[in-house]
Amino acid sequence: MTNINFVVNGIRHQLAVKDNETLLDVLRDRLGLTGAKKGCDIGECGTCTVVVDGEPILSCITLAVEMEGKRITTIEGLAQNGELHPLQKAFHEHGAVQCGFCTPGMIMSGKALLDKNPKPTEQEVRRAISGNSCRCTGYDKPVKAILAAAEAEIQ
Amino acid sequence: MYLPQFKYLKPGTVAEAVAMLSEYQGGAGVIAGGSDLIVKLKHQIVNLRYVVDLKGISNLYGIVSRADEMEIGALTKLSAIESSPEILNKALLLAQAASVVGGPQHRSMGTLGGNLCLDTRCYYFNQSKRWRQSRPPCYKTGGDRCYVAAKSPMCHAVYSGDTAPALIALGARVRIVGPEGEREQELELLYSGNGKRPINLDAQSIITSVIIPISPPYAGHAYEKYRLREAVDFPVVGAAVALSFEQPGGVCTRARIVLNAVGTAPSRVEEAEKSLLGRKLEEALEEAAELAYQSARPIHRMGGSPYYKKKLVKVLTRRALEKAGSMAIGNV
Ligand SMILES: Cc1cc2nc3c(=O)[nH]c(=O)nc-3n(C[C@H](O)[C@H](O)[C@H](O)COP(=O)(O)OP(=O)(O)OC[C@H]3O[C@@H](n4cnc5c(N)ncnc54)[C@H](O)[C@@H]3O)c2cc1C
Ligand code: SF4
Ligand code: FES
Ligand code: FES
């Protein structure tokens, strides 16, 4: 066990984690943040994507002990005071969610993109979510939703 | 899928890391971005008692430019490499190759050193423990047979890291630190060609940086990667090309053609390289692509039929040569 200090969605945590625990298991089973999903669990599908210090990473193949001093944002950290984040609103309004299993990861990839590049082209959006598999939507609506959220955030 | 138990160690210096690897010899392994290692640990195709994290060693990061070369720390993230103005300017081929590794998440986790030391891959190897338990182990997992080539005395698992072919084409070297101190060697020599143990690096040593000579004027290069989906997938075949010319449109003075994912190591096609020297590209291009085709010996069940992969070698080599040629003229 190793003690780690990290910030998840703005809240500071101190936690003793096992050396072989993944970040995804700590988020889901220890902190109750079940937004990030466990799909493949081997780094292939992207639904466990969370943002660590501004970068989208796969929490299923990241060790929790490596999170000492890091800032993590999960899908639960987007809505503020009961108000949906523009990305969440746009996914809702564009019908970009079908079964919803890929959505938390897809939105977090979109978040990492918009934080760095507030006015992306369609090509840049497609590239940013290219590590997130979706079996339902055909990607078109998530792409439109992220572009719409970028538009909404600028206004 | 739970990870087997191991102890996590976080050295603060290279010397400390090497000391840890030496102390726990055999049972310790290095982790950088973890995007290959953690998957292998989950599948229990590698077992470690100690995982030595290099991410706390600050001098393994960053890009240093000198007059005739550039040095990149082994822990530099692929996402930093694909977007670094310095690298885009002086070693575009590396940026191109880094930008087609996996998906965005793999590139923001994966490091250059980890990418170079990527293990070889095989349908019978990269599987869960339960899947593999249905048959006896093969060479790569400690057994005495190969399921891909039944009569073969060795493992044919395929090397498919994307930055190595690009860096070999550029003539890069690696700096390695081990118990005996520091040494520098051609990157090409890092690859053993043995699918079971593809990386020529003892368990106590680490790669600290990569050194890339700056290309001379009138140089051009390209990396062509074919994969089933435009993202995430490993290459079915890749071809990296770096060319230099006497003058724009003149004869070729230096050529490197490196194939990826056709064998157990990224491999140069020296006959094809030679066929370009002293000739204008448009006169020699078809012959070079044909020589690459003839030299490639892909085996079956490695991401496509051997015939298909051989044809891809020709197409991708030709395409990369054309792109490199027009880049040298300044058309791109
Ligand atoms: C779904 C998926 C798709 C992928 N697609 C691609 C792809 O298209 N192309 C591609 O090239 N890769 C791909 N990868 C593999 C991997 O993500 C990248 O190769 C990545 O760059 C590995 O770097 P890392 O830092 O994460 O390596 P790690 O997993 O940390 O390490 C990999 C190996 O290198 C060793 N190592 C790491 N750093 C050093 C060092 N400095 N010195 C000595 N040894 C070291 C480790 O011990 C380990 O054996 C993919 C992975 C996944 C899961
Ligand atoms: S090539 Fe043969 S020995 Fe090597 S991993 Fe595949 S089945 Fe095993
Ligand atoms: S659950 Fe992490 S990538 Fe699929
Ligand atoms: S909405 Fe079902 S997988 Fe994307």
C-alpha cells in the first residue's frame, strides 16, 4: 500500500492504494465515481478515458500509485451546481448518446481537446475522439455535438 | 481484469533506477507510459515482482537541439513529439511516425523510449491467460513450439512500433545507461531479430535518450503506415523512407528504406537503398519498390496474408519514396 494525494474533480483526496490497483478501479470502487466505464480493461476502447493534468489518458491501464500530486477530471466533474457542461448539453441535444457506454470517455476526449483548442475543425474533432470506440452512433452525432459545444462556449 | 501483485518503485535518478534493476535482477522491469507493459501484466504474459517507474527522473524528459543533432529524452511523450515545433522543423519524419501511434490517449501516455522498446506481437501471445491456457506455451511464453510456424526453431512475433523505423531511416542513435556506465549505439542495433526477445538490452539497463542527426539540405522523408482502422491499430505494414539529393531534382546521395511489421525487427532494405544511389529518383523508384517487395518475407497470421503484406510493402515503399522525393524538391 502506498499513500497518495491527488485531486479528483476539484476535491483533494488522500488514499492508501495497492501498488497493483488501476486508476479506473480506484475511481469506480474506492471513490464511487462510476462515470468512467470499464469496457475492454486493456487500453483498446477508450470508455475509461479521464483527463489527468490536461491530457486524456486510459485509466484502465494507468496505475493509481502514479497519481501522486495529479489533477484528475472525470465525467462527474463537468456539471457545475446542477448545470450541465456545454459538452454534455450538446451531446444531449444532438442525440449523440445511444446506449451511452462510450459517452463518458467520448466527452472527456472532447473536453481535453476543447481545453487546448477551443475552436477545432471537424477533422481535429474526429482525430481527438479517434481513440474512443462507439458501436452505436456512427460518430457523426458526437462530432457534431463537440463542434456545437465549441461554438456555444465561445459565445 | 486484476493486475498480479508487484511492488512499485519510483527512483529519482538514473543511477538509482539502474541500482534497483540490478538488485532485483530478473524480477524487476521498467515502466514508462505503461501503455504496453500494463496490458502485458494484465494478461500475465510477463510477470514482475518489482515495477520500476522512470517518470520521477526529471532529466529523462525534453528536447535539446545542437548544431548538427537533436537529443530527445526517452520519457518524452509521443503527444509532445508530434506537436513539438522543434521536431516538426528538424525531424519531421519522427513527428509523422509518432502521430500515427495508437489513439490520442496512447500518445499522451506513451513515451519515446517505451515505443522503441515495444515488445513483438503475435495472435498467440497477446491474449489473456485463460485464452492461452487452452494450449501449451509457445517459445515466447517459455514453451518449446511455435503455433505460427510449426517447424520453426524460433519465434516469429512481429515488431510493430512506429517510431523505430522512422528513427532508423534518420540514422538515429540511442544512449543507454547500465551498471557499466553509459554508452551510445546505433538504434538499428537495438533490435535482435529474435521474436522471443526482440530488444537487445539487458534487464539492468535503460534507454535515456535518442540522438537524431540533422538531415542535410535537399533531404526528404516519409512514413507510410497501413492499418485496418485509421486510429488505434498497429500497422499491418509500415515503410519509412529518408532520402538526400545532390541538389533539388538531382541524383540521390543517401537513401534509407526501413520496413515495419513484416518481421521480428524493423528492417532496412539495403539492396533497394543501393539501387537509388547516384540515380534520379524517378528513374530508380520502381526498381527500389520492387526490391523491397522481393526482400520482404512476412509470414502468415501476422495481420494479413503474406501475399497481401508483400504487395503492401511495394505500394507503401513506392508511396513513401514519392512523398520523400517531392518533399526534397519542396513540393509539400
Ligand atoms: C490499443 C493499443 C494500440 C496501440 N497501437 C500502437 C501503434 O499503432 N503503434 C505503436 O507503435 N504502438 C502502439 N501501441 C503500444 C504503445 O501504446 C506504444 O508503443 C507506446 O509508445 C509505448 O510506450 P510506453 O511509454 O507506454 O511503454 P511502456 O508500456 O511503459 O513500456 C514498454 C516496454 O518498454 C520498456 N521501456 C520503457 N521505457 C524504457 C526505457 N527508457 N529504457 C528501457 N526500457 C524501457 C518497458 O520495460 C516495457 O517493456 C498500442 C497500445 C495499445 C494498448
Ligand atoms: S510466433 Fe510462434 S513462438 Fe512467437 S509468439 Fe507467436 S506462436 Fe509463440
Ligand atoms: S476500458 Fe480502458 S480502454 Fe477500454
Ligand atoms: S452510444 Fe453506444 S457505444 Fe457509443
